[in-house]
Amino acid sequence: MYRFLLRPRWIAFHLLVIVAVIALINLGLWQLRRLDERRAFNAEVVSKQEQAPVPLDELLADPGFDPAAAEWRTVTVEGTWLPDQVIVFNRSQGGAAGDDVITALATDDGTTVLVNRGFVPLGADPPPPPQTDTAVVGRVRESESRGRGGLTDSSEGPLTEVRRVEIDKLAAQFPGEVAPVYVELVSSDPPVQPTDPIPVPEPELTEANHLSYAFQWFIFSVCVVIGWVLAVRRSARTRREEAASDGGVSPVRVGPSS
């Protein structure tokens, strides 16, 4: 009764179902891996934020300093703001489009630290930094890099508008040795004023929708299997009905009656 499943069209259908199920299950597992990565990231950020703030120069002085390992640490840095600023455009914050303002802070030891002072709404002029010594508390961030398919900023400076904070490209236009990481301002002394850029908020430590997406992919794979079972049962039932119909018809005799 089920020998029809070995016909070429049905074999092709079986292979299609197998490929679809494998693909859907792998998509679900991929979402679970992303969930694990997200949880690991959240735990790392929380762990680093719970550590006491340290002077940035102490971190940089460590011979084994690793920008990736230092990211999200809370640091302090003191110095004087330089007048030239760089706008990182095409940013959003609080549901509004705008720009981030990068200002260089020259420290007493000759190091220049790039500081993301915060966000300004689209069309607003970036306010100049205060012309006074400033103590900044902020988060360490790694230099950003161009992702696949992303546009490239100009390699000729000085740059006033950029798509991302690429320290290597910006370093040449500032004096002294530029730190290999930049800092997101959290607070400062003198304090941030209402007319200053709005500090960038802490990263959202959520698990996003990875778990629900994983369940959806697994449910889709089950639906494919159920669809295959229903297709097989329907085809088998149709063949049984056709066989029963053919077996119940009596042959008709044609000829003169006796």
C-alpha cells in the first residue's frame, strides 16, 4: 500500500522535507547560541560595572592591557578639553535621530583620550566643551570598525564627521599619544549641563527575543513533519479508495439476450 512512497516524485518530496527540517532545527539552535552569547555579554557587563572605578592611566599602563578585556570598565580621567570636535552621525537615542559628539581630553601625562560626550538631536549644533579642567567618569569602549558592507570614512583628515569611532583614523588629528580606547561619558566635574550633549545610556541588558525565535523555528520544523505525515496519509487513503472502487465494479456483458 505504501510502495508509492518509493516513487521518484515522493523521494524528492522526502528529501525536501528532510532538508527543511534540518534547516529549521539549525535556525532554532542558532538562536539558542545567540541567547547564550547575549547572556554571557550581560554577565560580563554587569561584572565590570560592579567593579570600582579606576584611573584610565592605570589600565593603560598595564603591559598586558587588552582593549577588549577592558571594555565596559568604569574609569576616571582628568584633563582639559580640546576645542576640535568630531560628529558621529546617524545615531539614535531615546527614539530620536541625531549625532554623538566626540571631544578629545588632553591629560597631564600627554595622553589624549577621545570621549563620547553624548547625543545631540538631529539638526542641533554640538555645544562646545567647557574651557576648564574636567574630571570625567565613563565607560571604556573599544575602537569601532567597519562591518561587512559598511561604508568607509575618509582616510584624509582632519575629519569632522564620521560614521564610527575608529581611533586609528582620528588619532592623527589630535596632539600627543591617543589612547587605544575611547570613553563614554557618564558624569563629569563640572557637571553636565542641560545644554550639553545627553550622555549615552548604559547598554540594555536584555535577552532580546532569541528564546521565542528558537521556539518558533522548532515549531515550524514540527509543522513540516506533520504536513509530511498528512500528505502521506491522504495519498494512501486516496489509493485505497481508488482500489476499492475498481474492485467493486462488475463487468458489463454486451450481446443479445437469451
